[in-house]
Amino acid sequence: MIYMENALTYEDYFRLRESAGWLNFSREQAQKAISNSVYTIIAMEQNEIVGMGRLIGDGMYYIIADIVVRPDFQNREIGTKIMDMLMAFVTRETPVGGRSSIHKARGTAFFQCSSCHAKQETIPCGTDDIEINAQCTTTGRYFGAALPKNKIHGQKANVKCPYCGELV
């Protein structure tokens, strides 16, 4: 499997979405979205595009969009590798002392610390959630977290640092 950065074309985007049974956008709209992506990954097997992922964002907040692996290539960890590459891009782009909030288009958030870079945790996000900023008492690094409003009830939110596991 070969993975290529920033090589996603409209034709590949269209075919992959179609292979997964996803609706496609107009050519003009999709081409604009692809060109406005911060970072894209394609997975190739024998010169065929079999997977893709897009990252959109502004340097602090990112959204992982369009993770698609052709059905006949699923369950081979291609999507996992694409996700890892998207997350690694954010890690590289987040300055020391900075933090980034990474959201998946379908409601899951990943939080990236520029210090310890440990495995990310997923936290459900939605309209009834609030985003909090926290500082890890062990590493001193800041990270964001989205928590359901009904879990807070006006009290201090106990959140684990997704990188070192300490309760903040």
C-alpha cells in the first residue's frame, strides 16, 4: 500500500465516495472543497486509489472529513493509517505550547497536545456539548475537551488529559 499526501483529485474523490454508497457533491463544490483542504491523503494499491482522507481547518481547529476506504479494501487498517497520518500532520503543525482541537465530521472529537503526543481519546460532540479548555497538571500542557452539558451541572469538570491520563 502506498500513501500519498496532497494528491487527491476530484475524480478519485467522486469514485471513492460512490464506492462507499455516499452521495456526491457537485463537481464545482467538491473541487473547491478539495483545494481548500489543509491536508489530504490517498491510499493506492497497484495504481488504484482505494482510500482517502481530508483535513480541513484553520490551525487551531481541524475537522477530519471524508475518510473513505473502498469496501473491497476495508478491514485492512487502511482507514486507521489514514487517520494516523492526518493526526500526525496536526501534531507537526501544532507549535510547542500550542494545542489543537480535532473533530471528526460525524461528531467525535480528538484532542491533540503538543507536549506528550500520546494516543488521543474520543469524546462525543454535539449541540448539547460545551467545549472546555484544560491544563494538564503533570505536563503543563493545554488541551480542549467537549463534554455534555448534563455531565457538568455547573461544577468543576473532571477531565483526563488524553496524553498522560492525569485527572485535570
